[in-house]
Amino acid sequence: MASLIRLLIGIPIAAVITFLLFTLMQILIFDDSELNFDEREDLRIVINEQVEDVQARIREVTVDEIEQVEPPPPPPQIERAAADQPTESLSTVVGGLPEFERPQLSGADVSFDVSDRDAQPLVRIPPQYPMRAAERGLEGECEFTFDVTPEGNPTNIRITRCSNSIFERDTIRAVERWRYEPRVEDGVAQWRRGVVSSFNFQLDN
């Protein structure tokens, strides 16, 4: 019942407030429009239809008469003197040229064969230090001998003397990876047998 009474009272009040706000907005709108129309100034654009004549000055240019210039005289001609031909021979002026005996060459004296040479190392890889020897602090030396094939490969590797057998295996493995220029005789690659070498195994300090 109380809510119904509040609703009946609130509806007329809300209608009155809405009417007053609408009236106030109408007054403000009409006042602003009138003020803007009164304060607005007329904008006038004036176009001058008459075009002023611009007088340009014309400068008279006169070309003076060019005086005739005489060309310069031609350069003097120089007489060329002919050189006298020498009457003496070249051998008299320079001196007598020495005479050399011509070498007598025959096919037997010239040889294009490759000179003989012994086996020459191309690649020599040092051996790896054995891990067991390094852990024990062992040092030593291994001497070995091998043969070189005509293709330049080491073969028949033999240990001749080694201070400790722990170094023999790594010595043979290193020599197997070596490469040589083979021995040459009369231009033909030959076997080279009995090559002697050695490894010195030392620990770095």
C-alpha cells in the first residue's frame, strides 16, 4: 500500500520536473541562435574587374660594327737537313763481334728422363701419446724400420728397439698414416726398402 502511494505521488513530480527542464532548454537554444545571428558580420568579396596595363620597357640593343682583323702571318718554314749515311761498317764503329763455336747436339746427348731420387716424405703424422704411459708419467723412445711402395705408402713396419713396449702400438699406427714420394730410377717409381726412423715420447712440462 505504501509503495502504491509513493508511485502516485512520484509520477506528477517527475512530469513537472521534465516539463521545466524542457522549457529551460528551449530558452537556451533560442537565446544562442539569436546572439549568433546578431553578432555575425557580413563577409564581402570585392573583385576588381579592371585590369591595369603593365608597360614593359624595351631595351634597344645595337651591334657595333666589327673591325676587320688581319690574320697572323704563317710560321716560318724550317729546312730539314738530310743526314749523311755512314761510310764505315758497323764492325768498325762498335768493334769486332766475338765468334763462338756452335755446340754440336745430338739425340743421345739430350735426355728428358726424370732425375733419380730417393723416397721423400710428404706427410709425417706424429704418434698419439699412450694414455697409460701419460697416467704413469712414462717417457721413452722407439726406433723402427719400414719399406716404401712405388705408390708412396709405408709397409712392413717393424720395431727394432723400444724403451717400453707401451709405445709400440701407437708408433706403428702413426707410421701407417705417413705418405712418401716414391723412389725413382730412370723415371720409374721403385720400392725403397729399409727406411729407418724413430719417435721420442716426452711429456710436456
